[in-house]
Amino acid sequence: MQALRVGLAGLGYFGKHHGRIVSELDEAVLAAVCDTDFSKAEDAAKKYNCKAFTQIEEMLPFADAFIIATPTQTHSAAALKCLRAGKHVFVEKPITGDVDEAQQLIDEANKRGLILQVGHVERFNPGLQALFTLLDQPIYIETRRVSPLIERAAGIDVTLDLMIHDIDIVLSISKSPVKTISAAGARVLTGCIDTAKAWIEFESGLKAFLTAGRLSDDKSRTITVSQKNEQLSLDYQSGAITKYVRNGSAMKAIALDKPPAAEPLKEELRGFIESVQTGKMPLVTGECGRRALSLALTIGTIIKEGASGVMI
């Protein structure tokens, strides 16, 4: 199969990684890059032997699929230009900053029969994928995602920066409409929400408690799922899954085999390329991205307005 020609918009923190990975994949070739800072685009073009531009419109003729790794507020306009030109699109999370804009991207892709994938990279974590195979009618999920403050994320609420990963994962597990949401959080260091907690109940009866923050000395990423007769806990960073079962009047911890190591971002982009080449639906569709965005924005609004128990 011929290698897919890929264009990359945005050469900041995420874009640099995307460029490296596409260049390593046999299934694709990095054909063009663009950034408003032409020196970044020029350096990447020299490194990967491709064309450099400052505008997306300029590189549209040179690729069949595009990765949008620009700031969130530009996702909608950048992705629309690509979709309207008949190009497949991978857009980093959150899909956009607005639910209506997200729906517009979904509608445009559907109308043109194009692939639209959203960069919720945690779904490609081998530990999470192994955990998914062990799930059997979960009744309660608890997530924790905390880290030190990173300057590049200081201008966005932690609900959209960190918690949205767990929102997407919980939604993919629940497969049920949200019934109620309660949330609390605070602006501490940045002027945006820096710490947040959310309690979500689904129509199915599943309940989830999500914690996200960027006020910690250490980075921690965990999910714990309770289901009949057992509890499963995953450490995203190590890939370790622990099963807890009853042992008399106590609980017994059983360490499960770790799945084979893999680079989630590489698997995510490989999945996008496969979807483009085969027409297979991506693991994280535009609709997945829209739902996660909608819930993240709702949680943020509850925190800012001091509401609780909101129905959506």
C-alpha cells in the first residue's frame, strides 16, 4: 500500500512529537509542515525533507491527510479548511473550544465521507486497552490525574487540559447518557481552573468520581473500576494493573501481567493512517471528541458558577 502523504499544522510541543512519529512510520510520509513561526517550519522541513509553509492553505495540495496540532482556539478554522478541501483530519484534543464548532467539523467530515479523529491519546495506552478487556458491568469508576503546573497549559482550565482525558475514557466505558453532574474546583495559580473534582451519574446507574489538578509535586495518572466481586486499578504511567478480590474478611491484591509496551502517540497516529487507508472508523471519532468536550465544558461551568446537580 502506498504511503499516505501527511501534512502537519503546528510545531509546538505536540506538533514536534507528531512530526517525529510520522517520519518513523512506514505507512506515511511527512509531506509538508506549517507554523506561524516560519523558522520552526523551516527547521522541521530540513529535518524531515519536506515542504515548509506558514499557512495551511499553502500546503493543502501536498498532502491527503492533515494533523492539526495548533492551539485549541484555532482547531475549528484549521480543520474546516482541510475538510472542505477533501482532506482527512486528525485534530488534537480538545476537538475545539466550542461544542457547536465541534459538531460543524463532524457534519463536514460526514458529508464528505472523510475521517475525523480526535487526539485522546490515553485511549491508546496499552494498560488501558488491557483494562478494557477485563471490564464486566462496572458500577463505580474513580480517576485521578494530577501534575505540576506546566506553562504551556496555564491558559486553559484543567478540566479541558487534564480531566477531559478521563471524561472521554469514562464516557467510552459507560455508553449511557449522563443523568446528573456535581462539581467543585478553584482558580489558584493561573486565573483558570487549576483543581477540579466531578461526580457524574449515568442513566445506567454507573457512577464516576473524577479528580484533576496541576498543583501537585508529582505526576499521577490512575483509574480504579469497581464491578461485581472485584476492583481493578490501573497506573497509566507504569501500565501496572492490580485486581483486588475478597479474601475472607480482607481484600487480596493480585498483580496482573503488564501488556507489551507501546508508545501511545505512535499507535494513535498509526490508527489514524489505517483509518484513512481502509475507511475503518477511528477509535476516537469526532463524536467522541464532541461528547468529551461538552461534558468538560459543563463541569467547568458548574465550578465557575457554583451550581450543583446539573441535569444535561
